Amino acid sequence: MSVSEQEQLAYIAAQAADARVNLELETEDGMTLNMGPQHPATHGTLRLVAKLDGEQVVAAEPIMGYMHRGYEKLTEVRTYPQVTTLINRIDWLGSFANEVPFILAAEQLMEVEAPPRAQWIRTILFEMSRIANISLYIGDMAVQIGATTPIFFAFRDREHILNQIERVTGGRFHPNFDRIGGLKDDLPAGWIEETKAVIKKMQTFCDQMDDLVAGNEIFQARTRGIGVIPAEVALSYGLSGANLRGSGVDWDLRRDQPCGLVYDQCDWKVWTHPDGDSYSRFWVRLQETREACNIVDQLLDNIPSGPIMAKVPRIIKVPAGEAYVATENPLGEMGYYVVSKGDLTPFRVKIRSASFSNMSICPWVLKGVFVPDIIAILGSLYFILGDIDR
Amino acid sequence: MTEVPEHLLKKAAEARAKREAAAGSSAPTDAPEAKAKDEPEEVVVEPDTKAEEALEVLKEALGDAILASHIEPHRGLWIRVGAQDWRAAASAARDALDCKFFDFLSAIDWLPSPYGRELEAEQDLNEAKEPEEMSWGYTGGETRFQMLARVYSLSHHIGVMIKADLPDDEPRIDSLIPVYAGANWHEREAIEMFGIAVNDHPDVRNIYLPGGFEGHPMRKDYPLLARRMKPWPGIVDVELMPGDES
């Protein structure tokens, strides 16, 4: 196997780029700390270069692109139904939630509405992927701080939710279940009762984690007052989801920007925390998992009967227009700006992923913190590399 | 099974009526035509007073700088400005309309792809395409590249999509970082993906691509090399099933 000249050039270019980054962050009297690309706190391959003065961070710069897959370019050569396969892989812990905003944007352009039953099941699966995603975060956050036990609880209990998602969709991680105009399939027999039991288990899991992690003195000492983000700064950087609510901004797209999901049909609460530190972000996420269990539990009681698919043509051509639809995903606001020219494929899709904006605050928030706090802050901001790099 | 709530039934009935009306008026062939036929139905949609008010506020703040605007009832507000008014439009949205939340920033290349859709790869490959006419989306446009940013007002519950035409000879625009600090990374992405120059950007390193990468991949005339190498049987997926029409 020979290496082509082009590949050689690409390799040299990559090396040169790396060298330049290192040089820029080289300090005269301090030192440069390189973290990653493979680090357990990075949920993928993120590299963090920090310029230190003693134990304190003078400047930190995340370096991404190790997992850039060019989804925005690829969507331009995929038909609308094929796009969901790609976007499943953006946030791989809560895959179903990735599909929903894109499908809703396409439905909005086509003036199609999914039947009530499909909307109900969509909302249930959406919230279940939130539980699967954030329950792992809760365990993972404890690992960052140094407590290894909770992650095993998290993996154990998340499995129940994944099994239920698999029973409906056939896929544990990448369901690819949402269709323009409804869903691929109906619920299997007996699913509702089983899911109710699973939700009970997850509620117990949340209580356990509340005691084990949130109530833990060491955990609090490591996270309280660390990485404080004021509300104004959070807004100007476009932080969303629990990171924004952890800074005391009462903003939840599920409540404030309803679009085709049935959150108005159940009784739930948006949790906020005024502190804006790492602990408050963790706490808000923990409450959100509880609330998601609560939402699923209520919705399971009232699933309406009826079809699960609206009448849509087999060959889907989306009328010309532009639409931006965003939903409150496990990681924050995820939206798709779809520009259609009336063709089989989108003309342009801008993927507004939550982690990209959430991470863009890193250089700001990491300035002046101590080295062990980097991990606590990165962990609490919670990002998935697929969601940053797309 | 429990009952379907009334508001959903109503919604479904409305959607059904709309679809039937659309289907009734001969075969919906082309998108703009189908839309025109739908127009009598559109009367049902209530006017979006919130967006109209927001547009008034912006018009007051920016005056003639707003070249065009578009309101999609209850779905959004679009405005278009010239490249020189880009930063002014963003700060007007932030100050006059209280749009504190910076949603995203990107660019659009309106050039029709010279490579076709690349779906029917075997037919498409290596064939020179007839250049299509350039056409723009909402609020129209004049130039190939448009900048695009969305900001949101949490207090007024209204999002504004700001577009700016970039000059054709050299796509160059002011940075939004003084107005929204979060624009930094989004602009870096636009710089490397679309080859847009941003004035006063403090950090123009590539964010995703390797340092020496040549070309700007999100431009429409940048070929998707994988499709050039290997035919893609994608179109097969949407073949007609037996018994299907249209």
C-alpha cells in the first residue's frame, strides 16, 4: 500500500497546524498543558490546550475537528428521508431527539401534520432519549469528580430505557424511526405497561443519584462556585438547555416554543437554579431527568388511538421555502435551518447543535480557574463531540 | 383507549381539509404553483401581530437599511440588509428588540450546484451541467453569498433571522463579536467553510479543517469527492412500490 502524494501533503499540513497551535500557546514563564484528544472527560475526541501560570489557567483553547463529518454538505446530496440516518449520529446518546426537529422542519415546509398518536409517541420517545442521555451524564459527572460508583448505576439503569427504545424502533442507539408525516411503526403490544415499570426504576435511580452525588459533600465542594456563568454572558454565547437554566434563565423551548410535540398535554415544571456554577448545571439536569420521567409517565396514560402516519406522497418533494425549527434536546437547543428549492434534496441545511454553542464559552469560563476545576467545568457544561463537530 | 383531545382533532381536521383542497386542484406538480393554489386557504391563518410589531421596531431603528422583510405567520421573521449594515442590524435587534440570545450564524451559497443533485450518480458523473439560474429564498437577494444570523428575544418571544448580501467580488463582512460574543466560533466556521472574510476577527484559524486545507467545502462549486469516485444508488430508495401512483 502506497501513500499518495495528496495524503502526504494532508498529513504535513495537519502536523503544521498542530505545531502552530502549540507555538501560539507557548509561554515564556508558564507552561502549556495539553489535554486530549483522548480524554475521558471529552465524550469523544476533543483536545484542550491550556496555558498555565502555576496552577492557574491563563488561557484555554479547545481544538475540535477530529470528528468533523461534514453533515451539512452531505445533506445536500441526500433525499429528505435519508437525512435522518445521518443526523441520528450527531448526539449519539439521545439519537431520537436529533431526528425530531429536522422532521418537524420538513413537515412545516410541506404543511403536513402528524396524526395525534404519532405526536404522542414522538414526545414519549423524545423524553425517553433525554432520560437515556442525561442519566449517563449524571453518572459520568461523578466520575469526573472522582467517584466511580455512580457510572455503573447509570449504565445499568440506562439499559432499561434503551431496551424499551429498541423494542419500539429496533435500534438501541440509532433508531431512525421518525418519518415525515408520522412514525415508521406503532408501539408493540405490552410496551406501555413495561415502560411504566421502567420509568419507576428510573425515578428510583434519580433519587439514588440525588443522595449519592448531589448530596455528597465532596462533590459539592468540588463543584459549588466553580465555573460561574452569569445569565447575560450565557445568553450572548448562545448557551442553551440546562446550562442556561443553571444560570437562572427561565427558558425552555418545550414550554416557550411549542412545535408539534404534546408537552401542553401534561403537567410539568421547568427547573432553574440561580447560581450558575457547575453544581447548579448538574442539579438542573438531575431535576430534568425526574421531570422527563414524570412527563413520560403522564403521556403513557393518554396515548390517543388512530393512525400513526399522515398521508404523504411516497416521493417526498418539499416545497420551496425556509424553515427553522428547534427543540429542547437533552444537550440544549438543537435546530435545523432548512432551505428548500422544491427538490428531492434540501438546498442547504444549517445544523444548530447545542454543544457547539455551549462549548464556545470555554475560553471565557476557563480563564483563571485552577487545573482540577477544568474537568469539573467541562463535565458540567456537558458536550458530546458528535454534537460539536457534526 | 382514552379520547383524543379536541384541539388536536380540530388541528387534524384542518390539516386534512387543507391537504384535500391541495390534492383536489389538479396534480401538485411544482412547488410555487402548489403554493399559489393554496393561497385561498391561507386566509385561515391569523396574522402574526408579534412579528409585525417586531418588524416595526426594527424598521424604526434601522430605517432604509432593511432591504426586504418576510413574515411567515407564527414561524418567524426574516430581514435582509446590506453588508455594511450587518453589525448595525444585529445591535438594533439586541438593543431595540431585546434579542439577547444569540442563536446561530452561518452563510448560504445560493449558486445552483454545478454537479446536479449527485443522486443519479451514474448519469451525473463527469457531465457538464447547464448552469441554472440563481434564485434566492425568503427576502430575495442580489449576490451569491448571504450571511445569516438568528437572534432571539426571550422577553418578546420572537426570533429574527438577519440576512446580509455579501459583495460578489470579495465576500467580506464585519464581525459580530462586539455585539454577541458567541459569534466567534460561528464566524470561524463560516470563514473556513464558505471562504468569507470577516473584518476584525481576532482568531481566524480553521476550526474544523486541518490547517493547510485548500478550498471551501460548503461552497456549491466544491465537489463532494466521494460521489465523484463511487456511484451512489440513493435514488433507488424512493422507487415506486407496486400499486402506487405519484
